[in-house]
Amino acid sequence: MRLLQSDGDGNLSLTEFLEDNVPKYAILSHRWGAEEITFKDLTNGMSKDKAGYGKIQFCGKQARRDGLQYFWVDTCCIDKSNAVEYQHAINLMFRWYRDATKCYVYLPDVSFPRSDSASRSNVAWESTFRESEWFRRGWTLQELIAPVAIDFFSREGELLGNKVSLEQDICEITGILATALRGRLLSGFSITERMSWTKRRETTYKEDKAYSLLGIFNVYMPLIYGEGKDRAVQRLREEIKKASKGHKRADFSVTFSLFDVSDVKHFVAREDELSKIHKTLIGDGSRRAVVLHGLGGIGKTQLSIAYAKRYKENFSAIFWLNIKDKDSLRQSFTKLAKQISREYPSAIPVSNLDTNQNLDEVVESVKAWLSLPNNTRWLIIYDNYDNPKLSSGTDPVAVDIRKYIPESY
């Protein structure tokens, strides 16, 4: 692994280390521009003539502020003209970001001048932060997930925040659970869920859509540019299958369907309402709830349908329950149990369930399945809840929703 050093005059030098002797270092995460400093530029002493020089200088200065002598930048620390070295680097990239003491994310499309940062009162950068291209690139996914400590900087080099202080924003922007950002083992997330993290991300080369996920799945494979995205993804899946053989992990994805729900065509949901619902529900995997209340016929059901359709990729499963009364709700749980058993024949505790018998047992079994470890990405929509059981109420047919919500977390 090659690491950079910068002296007080801005002169750069490279030092190569064996993997078992790498010192502490900072690492840069960024989007490539038109005039990046290459390994060849650096070795030939041509680096100061390019626009990318300033970005490297920024990384070096920030590393020194953090007490780090060495830093790493992908543009110039890898000799991309050496095919063997390049392939080796791609397969180790996730590890290099993971092992860095500090990761600096440089965002040239987010402006936050020093005059604004002095008072910290101007938060105009937040909207451009959310729209930054950095969140839509394939390679930056592992650069977000792998490092323990990440600081985000504007194009002026001003600190915007870190992985912890900006966690909620990052979760909302990416749809990634906070637990993934906090260092939870990626093997604890299903293959389907990890694949979904790339849905809104693009890469310059089509094959990189697969290659950029090697570290996310902890697999290795040769890079064959020109094979096309589909073939590259197919090979990736084959490697994932080999790696996970004998270590089957639960994938709680259930086919999305609104078959039994009356959907009004051409219903237009208010964007602010959809956004507010999503901001409340997305988070760290703990149980969260949104209550849509109001007079009958104002569009609560249709708003829920619109939300489910738009954000279905953010959830492993979406279930629709009719809570008009106890019988309707129990029948909904019965349909849900049958769907789970159909898609997961060996699923415990619903696999041996007789859905024609005690409906209360059906409800408890489904709740238990929803409470299984790592099954934290589902969404349940309780519709037609017009007769809630109140603490002071005496209505014998009122429904106590608390009995029908999983209690595990």
C-alpha cells in the first residue's frame, strides 16, 4: 500500500508499506474531476500543474491537523497502468477505507464559505448536501459504509459534520439503516438489502456496478471490463453464493402486493406529506410509527398506498392489515401468515401453523416472525382503524391495536 506525505511547502512524496506494517493514515473520498493527479504525474513531478492538486493538499493539511503523518488518495496512490496492481487495489479497497483512522469526504458541489461557518447559523448547505453527486455514485457506497470515522467537507474545505452528527440526513438520503453506518457486521444484512443500497447509484463503467460491491459482500473476483453489467453482476452473485455456502442467512423479503387494497387511480399525494412520513419511518431499525388521522374519506388510505408504492424498495416487506374490527384484523393476519409460509416454507414460527385453527395463535405466530433477529425492515399499514379501544372506553367491539403490534423492539 502506497501512502502520501506532504511537507510544509506542499511537496508530495510516496512511501510503500507492506500490509502488516501500515502506519495510521487518513483517506480521501471524493468524486473524480477532469484534472486529477495520477501516479505518473506524481512520480514525474507534474502534480502542481493540475486542478486536482488542491484537493490532495487539502487532504494532507487535514491529516496533519488530526495528527496523521500519512494519507491516501486513490487517484495517485495506485498505478492504474499496472493491471495487476489495479486489480489488487480494487479487491482491497473496502479494507483500506475500513482501516483508515480518518476518512475525509470532499464535496465540491456543496458550498459553505468560512464567513458562514464562523457563526454556524447559515444552514443553506443542507439542501445541496442532500443533492450531492457523492451520494449517487457507485464507488462511494463502500466509502460511506467502511470507515469508522468520516468527516464531510464543503468545497471551501469547511467542516460540515461527521458520520455521527449527520447520521439522520445520511439515512434519509441513502435509505441505509443507521446500524449499517455504525459498523454492524454487513453479514447481518440480507443479500437483497445490500444490493438495494446501489439502486440510486451510477458508475462511469457499467461493470463497476458489480465491482464496487466486492467489499460490501466480502468477495473477490477478477475485473473484466467489457463483459457488461449483467455478466459482471452474475459473476458477483456466483461469488456471493460460494462465500455464503453453508452459512445461510435469513432474507426476510416478501413480494410486494396491494391486491386486496382499493387503489384510486390518478390520486396525487402531497409531496410534503410523503416526505414527512418517510423521514419519521426511516432510521436505525427500531420500531417507529406514523398515525394518519382525520375524517373519513379525506384520503388517508390513498396516501398510505402512495407511500408504499414510492418507498417499497426501502422495506423488506410491506403488509396491509384491515383493522376495521377484530375479525377483519385476524383474517388479515391469516392471509399474511399464508404469504410468509408460501415464500418461506421453512420459516419459523409460521411453518407448521394451521391457519384454519385458532386465529389468536396465527396472530402471535406472525408477530413472532416479525420479531426475529435482523427482521427489522418491514412496514405494516393498519387500515380502517375507526374504532380504537380507549383507556376509558367500554365499547366491547373496539380494537386494542397494541395486541397486534410486534413487541420485540
